[in-house]
Amino acid sequence: MATTTARPSSTRPPAGPAASQRRGRPAKHRTDGVAGYLFLSPWLLGLLTITAVPMLMSLYLSFTNYDVLSDWESMKWVGLDNYRTMFTQDPSFWHAVRTTLVFALVATPLKLAAALGVALLLNRSFKASGLFRGLFYLPSLLGGSVALAIVWVNMFNRDGAFNSFLSWFGIEGKAWVNDPDFALGTLILLAVWQFGAPMVIFLAGLKQVPVELYEAASVDGASTVRKFFNITLPMLSPVIFFNLVLETINGFQGFTSAFVLSNGTGGPVDSTLMYTLHLYIKGWNEYQMGYASAMAWVFLLFIGLVTAVVFRTGRFWVHYSDGED
């Protein structure tokens, strides 16, 4: 009588949902990664075509004598000649550096002070507070527009609104924008007047200051000035730091108002010759695009150095609510 031996079945039990989920997870991750890169592709394409490639091209051109009008075959490699000429043979370069430093170092603190002062006033609850906030922010919406610069130039002409205002007090005005001693000052006033953007950021920071701190200080008999220096400023130091970095960079990049006021020449007597305007003149008026590219890279390195210094010194005066500097 034949006997049969039962063999263990080689068929595995059906995989549960957890096993099938594990097997499908890598494919799902790959699909999610492809979808993510597809969504990022417009930004990546813009980064490469609008930012990265032009930057690398300008770096290469800074070592050549490219003049825009000639073809690429006639372009020659000159090495560090553009940088050497910039620092040793171009007096207008150093004049533009001084003008830009004066503009940025004067306009930026005044702009931040005006923004903080108005933010403190608008931080109170009163009727039409939203209207006033919008009106103060409006100049920043216009930004560096040409129309705003033209209006500002007309205001400070000899027959402008500013001289009409002075005439009410018996003061005889002058053509402020045509006076080398005051032309840069009008540009600084224009920059300070556009304090709306940092004002909004200061308002947001003031809303985050705990009211309990002011109440405790009032119980201790602290004055308003003492509350401002011992509570408001320390609590706002991260916001002040943020605005300082942004407005310092913006201050060094001033171009539109100086271009409109001087008709693209930096006048009168180079009193409004900002660094960016001098770069524009060299690149597009004098067709020295290689030299202008070298100026642009020096400017980039300088802005990076200034930003690094601000970040380095920020640890001594920026205080965060969690106790970390």
C-alpha cells in the first residue's frame, strides 16, 4: 500500500496591508520626488537662466575688454587690468564710493528712526488707525519708481513746492537739486520718506511685546523713556536687526533717484554719482562692459562683507525671547 508524504506548502500567505505598503513606499517616494522637482522647475529654470548663468558670464567678462559693440571674437583676456584700473586709475570710482557711503550711512539710520517713531505712534488704538498706516506705507509701494523721482525733483526745483512752503516764512529758496551742496541731501530725504516697509515690520514686532512687561514696569514706577530703552528696544532688537540688514543693502543699491535727478550723469558736479550709477555709465554710456562687470563683482563682495559685519556684531546687541543671542 503506497503511502504519500505530505509536503509543506510552498505557497506563502497573502501579504497583509503593511507588507504591501512597504513594497509600494519606494515607488511613491520616487513619484513624490519627481512631482516636487516639477513644481520647482520654473524657479530652478529662472535661477539658472536669469541669475546663475549671467553671474558667471559677468565674472568672465570682468577679466576681458568686452565693449558691447564688438563681437565675441575681438574680445581679449586682460586678466586683472580692470580691477587694477578701478583702484588706481579711476578717480570717479573712489568719488562714487564716498558718495554711496555717505548716502547709505546717513539715509539708513534716519529711515529706521522715522519708521520706528511712526510705528510707535500707530501702535495705539484710535479711529482711522488703519487709514494712517496705509497712507504711511503708500510711498514704499511706489518704491524706486521713475515717476516718484520726477515728482521729487520738481518739488525741490526753484519753483517747486518746497520753496513755496519756505516763502510763507519769508525764506528765499534755491534750486536745491542743482546745488552740489544739497543735491545728495534731497536724495537722502527721498529715501527717508519711503519708510513704510520697515514701519510695517516694526508694527508687527511691537504687537509681539508682552503687555505684562509694561505693566510690571509701571508698578515699579518706570517712566516712558525708561520703558522704551529697557523693554521696547531689547524686545525689538531682532526686528531692528532684520530691518538694518535689508535697508543697508537697499541704501547701497540706490540708483533710480540719482539717475533721474542728474539725467544719468551723476551731477551736479558728480555730487549724486552713486556707485551703481557710475557702473551704469561705464557699461552702457562708455561701452566698457568688462570694466563694469568688474565693478559689479567688487560691489557684490563689498555688500557681502558689510552684511557679514552686521551679522557678526549682531550677537552683542540682538536679544531673543528664548534667551539665545
